[in-house]
Amino acid sequence: MKKILVTGALGQIGSELVVKLREIYGVNQVIGTDIREADGIIAEGPFEVVDVTDASQLYQVANKYDVDTIMHLAALLSAKAEENPKLAWHINMGGLVNALEVARELNLQFFTPSSIGAFGPSTPKDHTPQDTLQRPTTMYGVNKVSGELLSDYYYHRFGVDTRGVRYPGLISHVTLPGGGTTDYAVEIYYEAIKKKTYTSCIASGTYMDMMYMPDALNAIIQLMEADPNRLKHRNAFNISAISAAPEDFAKAIQKHIPEFKLDFQVDPFKQKIADSWPNSIDSSAAAEEWDFKATYDIDKMTAEMLEKVSHKFV
Ligand code: NAD
Ligand code: AKB
């Protein structure tokens, strides 16, 4: 039976991933960790406060619980990273190398997500291939490309079983996103329920890849359980479900809330990041090598998001 340590467990992904892993592998098999104390459902199983920039703390907790897998999620996202690039380097790269070292020392399987942010303005924008030009212009992107290379390096150099995906913007209703460029695609649902109107900080016509959280969680579990002999890539698999601009979300919402109105007040800082990312990425390597398949399109996701978010405000 797997025993998994999750870093950044209280974030948008971790707060749902820990619950799902505990359902599959058992509550005591999944150790949540974060830089802050847990409450709610995550605190109902094993949890430790761990700062990933502290290598010895991370090693001690992994060793104490005798885990066989690390899922490393702790990071600063794109907008926050751009506001404080030096801190982003410290957390995103310092934390990653510490987690990889623990995986090497204790012989653990390892997962960490990269992002569509690993691409840059010179990357082909449509159907962005799995293997292509990566010259990102954000600190987050620099961290993500470096992380992809570092994860590959630990596999080739030390034999660590590293695996990872390039996530698109993730849309969910449990924990709010933590400071990214695609956060608008979550906020729009909350504002649709609360006010029937939304002011987008991302301009009309700006396409980015998106995915609903259940597909994102299934992807981690499927990739980690995939037959290693089938994996030609190991880290940074392109995966996507939806390519959408703000008006596509508005149209999907209007099918349920016809009076919903979208307007725009573009944030130049976030827009510049969004403009440097692909319109749509090609997930065929993930499909070929470990059967990745998203199950939610924008309409199916929208129906569920509106229902789940509306329950929060009754
Ligand atoms: P998040 O910002 O919601 O959560 C990150 C968590 O890390 C937070 O709970 C925070 O407290 C914790 N953390 C921050 N600094 C820490 C430190 N020094 N030590 C320990 N914990 C620390 O992020 P998320 O959306 O859950 O993203 C998780 C990973 O997935 C990141 O690597 C991110 O780049 C990647 N990713 C996310 C998305 C998305 O849309 N959410 C898309 C692509 C990639
Ligand atoms: C962000 O916008 O920073 C994240 C991502 C796509 O990596 N959601």
C-alpha cells in the first residue's frame, strides 16, 4: 500500500488531492504538510507543518512516516511569483531541490506539477507540442522549465522515479486559487452566483488552457500508477481539457444564468503573462503513454461549478 507525503497540502490542488488519496489508499497512508497549520478535513488525518525550504524538516517528516512517495505541490504561482521573483526562486527552486533530494535519499517515487507557464512567447501558440521551444519570460516559467529539467535529471542521474504534468489553469470550488494568472476562471463562477456580473482582468480573445479539478486529480493518480515501460517522457506531460477565453466562460454561464454580464478591466501585469502562454496545448503524448483523457468540457464543468458554488452561499 502506498504511503504518500504531500507538500503544499492546503492549496488549491493539495486540499482536494489529499482527500482523494486518503479515499483511495487510506487516511493514515497520506501525510499532508504545509507551511501553515491545517484545519477542517485535512486535519482529520496525519498532518505536519513543514517549510519546504528547510531540507532537514522535510527529510525528518518523510523519514518519520516512512513514506514511499512525495507529491510536491508547495510553490508560488505565476502572478505572486512575478511580484516577488527572488522569493519565488527560493520557494519554487529551493523547495523542489530539497524535495528531490529527500526522494533520492529515501528512494521515493516523486511527482511535481509543471505548468503551461513553462512556455513563452516564442513557443508555438496553437496545439503546442509536447517537445518544443521553451523560453518563458516570467520567473514562474523560468522556475517551471528548470523544475522539468531538474526532475528529468534526478531520474537519469540518480534513478529517482520522477513523474509530472504541465497543468493548465485549474478550476475548482473547494479552495480558492493561490495567486495565478488563470484565477479569473474560478472567480467568474463565484461572481456569477453572487452578483450575476463579472469584471475580467484578462482581455477578451485571450485563450488559455483550463481543466476542472477532478480531471487534474485523476491525472496525477493515473500517471503515478502508469507502467514505467510505457513512459517515453517522465516529467512535464502536456495535459489539457479546455481552451477558453473569458467570453467562453460567460457564454457557458449564460446557459444557466441568462442575465449574467461580463465586462473587462484588463490588468496589464496579468495580461502580459497570459499573452506569453499558449492558446491550446497538445496532450497526445500523455494520451499515448499513460491513457490521459479529460472528462469535463466547459459546459459540463460550468454546470457543476455553478451548482457547487451556489451551495456555498445558501
Ligand atoms: P496554491 O498556491 O493554491 O498552494 C500552494 C501551497 O503551498 C499553499 O497552501 C501554501 O501555504 C504552500 N506553501 C507556500 N510556501 C511554502 C513553503 N515554503 N513550504 C511549504 N508550503 C508552502 O497552489 P496550487 O494551485 O495548489 O499549486 C500546486 C502546484 O501546482 C504548484 O507547483 C503550481 O505551480 C502547480 N500548478 C497549479 C496550477 C493551478 O491552476 N492551480 C496550474 C499549473 C501548475
Ligand atoms: C497560474 O496561473 O499561475 C497557474 C498556472 C497555469 O500555472 N494557474
